[in-house]
Amino acid sequence: MDNSIKCPKCGKSFPEGKAFCSGCGYDLRTVRKNTMESPPAEANNQNENESFEVINTFPLSDSLRYPFRGTGAYMLVIGTIFLAPMVLFYKFFSYICVFAELYMMVYFFDVIQSTIHGEKDPPEWPLFKGWMSIFFESVAYNAIIIISFLPTLIYYFLCSSSSQKMDMPIVAVTLIWTFFYFPMSMIVAAETRNFAALLPPVVIVAIVKAPKMYYLLCLINAAVLCAFAAIVGVLNHFATSFITKTFAGVLSTLIGIYCMMVICRILGLFFKEITNR
């Protein structure tokens, strides 16, 4: 029996369980949904109850401990050593820092993929897979950041051009797009490794068709990012001398890597859950 799924957009075939087409980024879950018969009402109620249980038992504690398991602690230290100079002495170590930043992006995508494949511990330091691999991860990550914060960036430039102060309630509204767009775009990029999947229409369609658990995922990621921003703000507020600024920069880098590992772990667990259901 052939369990493959054919992408209706580009025609490529994939095994059952593939969520996105690696050729064009099309959401293959819609294909499976259309080919399946509608379950009875009792089965629908059971699925809703199961979905509710999954939402209430989301492994947040596992994700918070994840960076300290296996080689995770070493990766936190190594990543901080490589990235801290970018924060503190970018002008002197610009080329080294840029390469280290791009390499850490590869590691973050590896965290998502290893989680999807069932790995319980963080992956080891990624092997050099070639410049094209680093190029994709770096372009993908920067594109995701720019598109995710696009409403906030537009508002920032509008206020700067008119010499107006940014209104925090408006900033909070613009960040709603960020909190919903960023998680799904990271999942799609890690799963497909295709630039077409980074297009906003592909990501938006995936968000609209995502299960209810995705909204909890967005809230968790928003909480992690807000906590990180608050900690960095407090550190910078009390950093007045060179020593305190250096300490604040190193600690901010360490916490930032930790938060990204937690977020990528959560994204991988979410994707694994929806593909196994």
C-alpha cells in the first residue's frame, strides 16, 4: 500500500507524516485532511479532549531543563565565549563574531530537528556542513527576525522620522504579530530547509491551520522573550562601569543562548506532537 502524499502545488511525493513540502513549502497537512473521511461526532469530541489534555500537559519543565542536559551546558559556555565579544568588542572582533553568530544559528536549527527526531539531549556542536548550510541558516534566521518584527520596525522608523516617542501600548500591539509569526516560521524553516517556505503566505497559512496548542506555544515563547528582555534591561540599567558592563554583556549573551535553546526545544516538541497525531 502506497502511503505517500503528493504535493498538489509542485507535484513532489513525500512519505505519510510530512508536514510541509520541501520543494515549495506547501502545507501537506491539508492534503491528508482532505483525503480522510470525516470522523463521527463522538470521535471529534474525543480528539478535542485529547487536544485539551495535550495543552494542559505541555512539557514546559522539560524545555526549561533541556539546555543543562548532556552537552547542553558546554554549548552554553562555548556559545557565550564566541558571542560575548560581539556584544562587547564588535569593532575589534567583527569577522570572528559574525561567523560565530552564523554558526550558532545552525545549532539552533539543529536543536529543533534533533527534538523532532526524538532526541532527549541537546545536539553536539554542529559539524561544518559547508558554506551553503551556514548561508541558508543565517539568511533564514535573519529573514525570520526581520519579518517577525516588521510591524515594530515600521513603527520605530515612523516615530524616528517624525521625532516622536514610541508609545508602548502600540509597541505591544505590533509585537502580537511577532509572537504568532516567529514560532511557526522557525518550524517551517527547520523542517523544509527551503527558502520558499519562508514566504509570509506559507507561514500564515500554516498558522491558520495549526491546532489549538499552537496558541499556547506562542504565549510560552512570548513569556520567555519578555523575561529575557526584562533581565537584559535590568542588567544594562545597573551596568555603569566597564567591569559591570562586561559582566552584563556576558550574562546577557548566556541567558540569550539559553532562551533560544528553550524556545527551539519547545518548537521541536510541538512539531513532533502535531505530526504524530
